[in-house]
Amino acid sequence: MATFATQFPGSAAALSDRDVVAQTYWVGQSSTVIGGSRGSSNREFAVELPGGRRLVLTIPFELDPMPAWISPTVNACVRILELPANWDSYGGKRIRAELVAGALLILIRSMPIDLTAPSVVPLGDGGVQLEWHRRQQDLEITFSADESPQYYYRNRITDEELEGSPSSSSEFAQLLRNLA
Amino acid sequence: MCEISRQDDPAIGNGSRLFRRVHLRQIVRDENTGMTLISSAAFKDHELSVDVESILLERGLDERRCLENHNAHRLVSMLAGECRQFEQIVCIDPEEGNPAHGLVCGRKTGRNARSLRDLCVWVIPPVAPDYQAIQEEKQRLGLPD
């Protein structure tokens, strides 16, 4: 069954403190969210992707109850993974599962439990952007095909702007908390 | 990345409108205002495709041409001069069947992309659509959230 598996930016080692794992496999042909089933110490989201791949996201049981943002976010990710090539009419590439998985992993590591789900937006290079526009703030995290993940923040009241990496920044975690 | 051979084309005046299609999946809800917001993700291509209005007009065409056969898109515009203010190169890049095709070339940081987004003006529809209307259109086209 599994002829392909990979690890994603910021996965296994970097997140071992919370045992978050994501992998993709080549399997069936549909694109349906299977997920949410519970294991003994974690629960697993398994998403069958177009092209016969499966994205598996394993979440530690400590996140119980399941944060409300997870289900809509995973569903939104599936929707953009279903986009065909040239979806933007400008030669846009199909969205890459490993970039989506990397985005989900960073969210699981960093999201306050009470923050609303982000908007999940496709990028023309096959990447994904997560964004919130609330509490007079804008926060965008870009997972591009050819650059490391970057966030951009703007406070609409003070006009403060910040940019940086979400993978290694306590500042980023604080920005997420400020949105909740 | 932009090809090294790209050079800014002064024939595209700073006041020239550049049309850009935006996919429905790149239109989000601004919880601050309850209105629609075009995601900056729509402006992050290193070589951002646009249609140059002056060339469309020379051929007796207008902005409606940009959305022909593109039901899942809406149309916005920005001025060439505004793009140049953000260290972007604006040039013609004719394609088969679309001589008005142009490019806005350059690295788009989060700040740059947001600025380009903020400079955009809705063309079709002429004002920002209600977010509910965008949701309904996505449903109609089989693009549910």
C-alpha cells in the first residue's frame, strides 16, 4: 500500500515534545476526510488526497477536547488540495500536500485552543497561506514552495508590522494568542 | 524567480491599469469589518500575471475579456506606477491568444503583497462583493468550504 512517505518541515524531531506526526502515502483515489478517530494515546486525521495519496496527521491525546479549529481547517486544506493544475488561470500549480502538512503541524504546535480557524488560501506556486483578520489585526503565515515558512503581522490600530519565521519564534506564538 | 532578462517597460505608463483575476478561494472574510478581503496570497507570484488595459483597448477589448470563461474568478486592478513603488518591474509578456498579457515581477514579501492587495480596486464586480455572495457562488460552482 504505502509506496511513498515523507516527513515535513518542522515535523518529527522538532515536534517530538508533542508527538505530532504527519505522513503522506499513496493509496486510493478519492479525497475524503476520514479522520478524527481515537487511538490509545492519540487521535488520527487521515485524509485521502487526489492522485491517490493519503495525508495522516496524528495528534496527541493531550489535546482533548479536540480544538474547534482543527476540523474546519483540515477540511479547508482538503478543499485546496483538490484544486486542479492551473486553478488560478495563470498556470497555478496543484497544492502540495507536504506544504499543507507542514502548515497543520505548525498550527498544532502553536495554536491557542480557543482561536478560530484560519482562512486557508492557495498559492500559485503550490503552497498555502493561513490567515486571520480579527481584533484589528492581520496575521498571515505563508508556506511557499521555494521559501521557508514566513509570517506577516500587522496591527491596524498602531500600524505595527512584523515579519519572521513561525518555526522558531516565541513572538509568533504571542501573536497567535493576541488573536484569540 | 523573475528571469534576469525582464526589464521594466516604460511604454506601460504609471497610470496604466493592470487587471488581475482572483480565484474565489483567494477571497476571505475580514472579521474586523465583516466584508470580503482579497487575500495577499493572490499577489505573491514572483512573476505576477496581469492584463494591460491599454493593450486591450488598442484591440477594441475591455476588462470583460479578462473574465471570459473564468467563472470561478473575479477581477481587480492596480496601477502600474503603484507596483513600481514596491520595487516591481512591469513588462509586457504577450501570450498566444492574449497579446495584453503582462507581468509584475519582483519578490513579494508579506508586506509588499499586502500593499499590492490594499492598492487593488474591484473591477468585476465594481464594488467588493458581500462575503455571503462569495460563499453562495462557491457552492454553486462546487467549491464549498
